[in-house]
Amino acid sequence: MAWKTLDDMELAGKRVLVRVDINVPVEDGRVTDTTRIDRIVPTVKDIQAKGGLPVLLAHFDRPKGRVVPEMSLKQIVPALESALGQDVIFLNGNYGEGVAGMQDGDVALLENLRFNPGEEANDAGFAKRLASLGDVYVNDAFSAAHRAHASTEALAHLLPACAGRLMAEELSALDRALGSPERPVVAVVGGAKVSTKLDLLSNLVEKVDVLVIGGGMANTFLAASGIDVGKSLCEHDLAQTARDIAQKAADKGCEILLPRDVVVAREFKAGAASETVKTEDCPADAMILDAGPDSVAHIMQVLERAKTLVWNGPLGAFEIEPFDAATNAAAKAAAQLTRAGKLVSVAGGGDTVAALNKAGVAGDFTYVSTAGGAFLEWMEGKTLPGVAALEK
């Protein structure tokens, strides 16, 4: 490993600055999903067990360097206290004094870092002021690692630094998926538009053995190969780009899997009349809204042979029945193979997590990342500043 973990650090009696991501959904001042808060608990508890004093650094929403009261982290404190099972000292100013007054077993949380313009500007002066509050730096926010901000990048160079439990777990899972995976490697990439995932597709065809393309993206590839996709969501202007990616895949020995049959409807709404047709038989007045059963059977055959799976994006319009069938069936097959110890499965991206939760299998995958943008940029082969800073 190119980075240290908590196990490599001497923390007894030290103030430990911990960059966390607790940017959680809030309605009427209450946290509605505590997943991100729950995931930082092991890091905080391990720091305390080693005699360290955790000082949590975090952002909330996008205040753009201004103090916006409704974006205060104070509203997160009750959920944080509940997850940690203890009081949390909330510091909104006089940080040096507040941190100096911490006793054994205390946890402190600083106000929203993005209230200061120096955070997003990766300002050296702001990073130094943060560094003066602690003795050790721990980054446990992989989901913010694609941002070169003061608390994710500059700060890591100013103090002895390591990865927290969540960050280390995420990096290990990602390495197993694309860094040094067991082959064959299969990637499932879905979603609405090819244009948002050009870098991703271009990188994956160099890394994986089979690339399954689903969702609206598949329509663009089908249209590029001369198939009429009717009124389906499709980026016709990217036909040549799709052909270029297909050619690159062929050159690299990566097989691209597109739907063989599709579920079509005349309108996109729950319970809309739908039919399954061969891909080349899509009616001119219909939309492709899901992959068909023959396509799913083909994907399942590919998964049976695979040793590693990377998943980003649904295979159809999974939000509405019956257009969630392909995503649900493929996700359940991957989960079953993972449970049986036959497959390492790593998934991530907003829609992906929602789709796997809907299918009831998120807990059965080897690792499900909640990181969104950072997960995508990692899959695109890009350097993540927050990770690179730890490696140095």
C-alpha cells in the first residue's frame, strides 16, 4: 500500500484532525439518511481507542465561501451523537481554544469548512490554520478525494497523514476491482447519456474483459451500429464517438455487450403498456426503456464466468415498474455469486446505489461505494488529489 492507515500511527494524547464526509440529506432540520455518518464511526472509535482526540472536519452543501446559517453543520450534531453514542463538542469559532480544552474521550466537530473561501481554493494559509489545531491528519472522506481542497489536499502535506478506516476500505476495494483484479473482469455501465461517461468508457475498455452497456447509453451504441431505436433517449450526435469506443474495445480485446432484446413502450409511466421485441425490431413510435429477458440471460452467463465485477449505472429506467426488471435480475445474480464466494463485486455512483437498494441486494455486494463523483473519477483512471496527497 502506498499510504499509511491508523495502524501505522502513534495517536496517544494527540489531537487528530479527521476529514469526514457527513454531507447528508436534511429535511426540516433533521437528517433523513445517516449512512455517511454511520460509516465514519469505526474511524472515530479506533482513534479514541488509541488514545487520540478526534477533531472532525467536514463540509455541508455549497455555501460558496459564505456563512449560510441553513448550511450549518450544527443540524448534523444530534445524528452524529446518536451514531457515536456520546456528546459531540460543536465548535463555531475559537477553534484553538475549543480544541485545546478537549479531554480524553471527547469528540469535536468544526463548523462547515466551506463557509471559508480558503477551503475550496485549497488556500495554503487556511490549511496552515487548520493544521495548527492538530498533531495528526486522517482522511476518511474518499467521496471528497477528487477535490483539491484545503482539508483534503493541502492539509495532508502539513501533518503526519494516513487514511481512515472507511478510506482504506474503499481504496482496497477499488484496487481489487481495477487495480490488480482477478480475471475475467466485467464492467456494467448504464445510465442515460454516453456524453457523461466518455472518459469512463474509454478507460474501462482498456481494463476489463467484458463491458456491458445498458440504459439510454446502449441506445446510442445501437443507433451508431445502424439500428433504429425509435423515440428512445439517444445521443445521435455521438454516433461516431460510440463507434470509436467500440473500435478501441475491439483493438484491446474487450467484448462489448449490448441488448439483444428490449422492453419498449409508447409512454414512460408506471404500468404503461409494454412489449418485448428483438433489438432490431423497435417500433418507430416506441421508446426502449429496459433490456429484455434474453439480454439478461446473456449478462448472467457472462457473470457466471467472471471473477470481478465493477458496476456503475442501471440497465433500464429502474425507477418505474416494469422497467426495473433487467437491473433487478442482473443485480440479484451478481449478489448470489458474491455470496457464494465466486465473484468480487464493487459498485458505486448515485443511481447505482439506489438501484441496488431497490433490488434489495446492496448488502450482498463485496463493496458499495457512496462516493459518487470520486468513484466515477477513479473508474475513469484519473488521479484523485486527496488520495495522491496521502501517498506522498
